[in-house]
Amino acid sequence: MSTVLDFLLPWDFSPLAFLTWTASILLYVRGLRLTPLSARPSVARSVAFFVGTTLAYFVLQTKYEYLSTHMFFLHALQQFAVHHVGPFLVALSWPQAVLARAVPPRARSVFAAAGRHPLARGFYNVLQNRFVAPVIFTGLIVFWLLPGVHFYAMLSGRVYWWMNWSMLADGLLFWFLVLDPRSRGKGALLGYGVRMAMVLVMMVPEMLAGIYITLSGRDLYEVYDLCGRAWAMSAQVDQQIGGIILWGPVAMLDMVAFLMLLRLAMRASAASGHMPGGS
């Protein structure tokens, strides 16, 4: 038991990560208590929120983080959790209404006013543009996997911090855009058809990057030999496993998102008599 507890303690404690995770959990629990029974989200949605936030915290604020800096395939799993699975589950829970109820009215009005500011709204709309969002989402993955950039990021604490938080922030922005259960005419920024196309298009460079890393005949990430690997594993095997993670599971999650959107589109189509949200 003591070994498990020791593993769960932070390797490199981040007050920001701890406060963000703790505030998210406490706000959601408070929001649930203040939500009428008839309006409460399903158990599955609440579980998705807790699992998504805790997964991101686990890979960034436990001894797992140490292991991820000494094995490439564990780093690939870390980024998969931070950029894909964690934000995917949080967005799937669609927690905005619950979290809003937990915030005092005065603070809620301040946040709402800030969100309506032209600069903030314009910046948000640019990031969530149908062309910009998938480019940033896929581009960040490829950028941080470039051997030279990756080498520097793993040796610089500041760059390593930016890598993890940029991936987490972008993952949340992207999956909240894609997994919006509403149609375009009912509040969503983009229609189901556009979002399905975005998911399919972004799968291609993600898969190509994973395939390249897996099949590359040379050691692309020498930093793990420099720092020392956590276990006795050859650089080639470590890199191949990491590439497969970036190739297979990532594509599978993208396909899950596509199928979920297809289901939502079919429901909307059956209700309205035509395919919704094509623009």
C-alpha cells in the first residue's frame, strides 16, 4: 500500500496542476448538489468527467511523469491521455451547466462578460474555426514529436511544461468543439457533417506520424538514451511501441468520435427529415 501511495505522490509538484484538478472536482461536486434531480447529468456523464480530469492529473502529477521522461512509449501514452482521452471524456460529460451552478452569481457574471468581450470572442472563434482547429490539433502532435523539438522539450523544464499544457488546453478546446451534442442551429459552432469531416481529415497526419515513428529504421529520440531508460529495452522497441500507440489507439478514438457524431446526425435527421448541420 505504501508503494502505491508513494507512486501517486507528485514527482515534480505543480501548484497550478494541483489547484486546477482540485478546483475542477470540487466545483463539479458542488454543481451536482445544486442541480435539481430532473436536470442532473447521467451517472455515465459524471463518471466521464471525474475519470477524464483524474487521468490527466495522474499522468502529469504522479511518479508516472518520471517514467514518461525515461521511456518513449510511456511518454506517448502520457500525451495520448493529455491530448486525447482526458479531454475527450471531459467534453463527453458536457459539464458546463453543472460547473456554472457551482460558481457564485457575481463571479459567473464577470466570467460571462469577459467571454463576450470582442477580443476574447474573436480569439476563441479563430481557434474554433473549422480549418484552424484541426490544423492546430494535429499540428501540435507533430510539432512536439519532431526529434529536435522533442529533445529540447524533454531537457528543458519550461519547454516541457509548455508542451504538456498546450496539449491539454488544445485537447479540451478541440473535443468540446467536436463533441458538442447540439446541432448548429441549436448552439453548436459547427454542424455534424463538418465535424465528422474534421475528424476524418485529421486522422491522416496522425496515422502517418505514428507509422513513420514505428517503421523508422533509426533512433529518432536519443534523449531517452541520454537520460537513461527506466527499463532494459532497446531504443528501437521503445520507439516502435510508442509509434504504435500514436498510430492505433489515437485513430481508434478518432473513429469513436466520428461514429458518435454520425449517430447524433442520424437522430437529428430523423427528427427533422433532412441531414442537419452540413455547414
